[in-house]
Amino acid sequence: MYKIILYQGATTRDLDELLREVAAMRAGETSRAWEKLDVKWGDDRTFLHRFSSYPYDDPYVCADYSARVRICDEPRCREKWHPDGTYHTLDGVTRKLPERRGGYEIEVCKRFGKSARWTVDVFTDEFFGTPEDVASFVSDLQWMQEECRRANLPNPEPTAGEILKQASDTGVKPSEILAGVAS
């Protein structure tokens, strides 16, 4: 298991570098960039990654313009961290229609902030759908609407995705989980 801890001010470039290093370690490749770290909260498998290849000489040539990254604190969000300028995502679907007839993406998302609410965002470039494509779009839109409605309740009911995850983690049938929610 690898646990990535980002310091304040970390950027997407820093995160991408760490994810590449972790993938290399999982593949059995070694790196001299890792140092043993002795801290109260750590154990014998706690290491610090030293960036040794970043050029920091000239701020005009070597500036890092990638977005800063923050750890996600929204329990229902499916992301672990966010670059600045993004938002929390609860659920979503992306469909590409065959024969270059377009497609769509629907997401249940929430902007950052205490008063923010979950909303449904729809993105489409072109959509030249058959009746079956339109029915699929409407069905996906209704699914996302219901996920959004549940997420905005004062005491949110679990979403379908959360129920399925809990069922696979515990081995309990989804109908039994729903019965427990209803009571």
C-alpha cells in the first residue's frame, strides 16, 4: 500500500511525478529518490520522495505553472484530490454515439464551498441521435437527477453507487441494505 501525502502548495506536476514513482515501485523498479523518513506518525515503510530532477535556477525558464492540488474533504466525492479550478464529482456517465453522431457527458458535481449544492451538469458537442440514443440520454439524465436529489437531502440517502459498493464490500444484498435504510 502506498499513501501519498501532499504538502501545502503541491501542484499537479508534483502529484503526477509521485504517481509515476509509485507505479515504478509497484513494477519493481528502484529509485534513488526515496529516503527513509523517521517521524512519529510513520513506520519502517515510511519514505520521503526527494525531487532531484527539477531545475529551479531561472524562474522564467523553470517556473511550474501547473495547478495547485488539494486533498478532497468531501466524503461523497469519487476523487481523492483536486487541481485548483475543479469541483467535486459524485457520479457521471459519458456516451459517444457511433458513426460520428456526437455524444454527451452528464455529471453530478458540486463546487467548492460550504453552501454549495450538488447539481447536474450536461456537456454535449453534437447530438444527432436515433430514437434509441435519445431514450438512452433521457434515462441517463433521469438517473443523474435522482442521484443529485438524494445527495442534496438534509440526511442524504445512500446513492446507488454507494449501495453497490457497500454490497460488494460486505457481501450483503443491495435489497437488504435498502431495507435497512428505509427502517
